[in-house]
Amino acid sequence: MAAKKDISVEDAFLRIQELIDKMEDQDISLEDSLKYYDEGTKLLKFCNDALDRAEKKLVILREQEPVEDE
């Protein structure tokens, strides 16, 4: 599974955990380890980008909130 925009952040985190579990297997080949590592780094970038976008939206929303009189 490659990092795609149609996957949710939650599903990406679940897949990352699956990849970690697979990589912790003592019988995994180097080739498979590299393949899982590559997929995991792509998913982490996807998650980081999604979280950055969400954080920027929150900043914009906070700036648009009306100021309440004290």
C-alpha cells in the first residue's frame, strides 16, 4: 500500500503499525525490510503533511474567531 490521498490519517497510522510489526519479525528478509521501510516513510510523510495542514487550518480558524469583550 502506497501513501495515497484517499487513505485517512488514521488508516495510515494503522498501516505504519502493521509495517513495524512486520519489521520486528526475526525472519524478515532484507529486501522486505527495505520495502516496508520505504512504504512507512512515505506514510509518515503523508501523516506529517496532513497534520501540518490541519494545524494551519486551526490557526486560521482561531484568527477568524470574534474577540469577546472581557
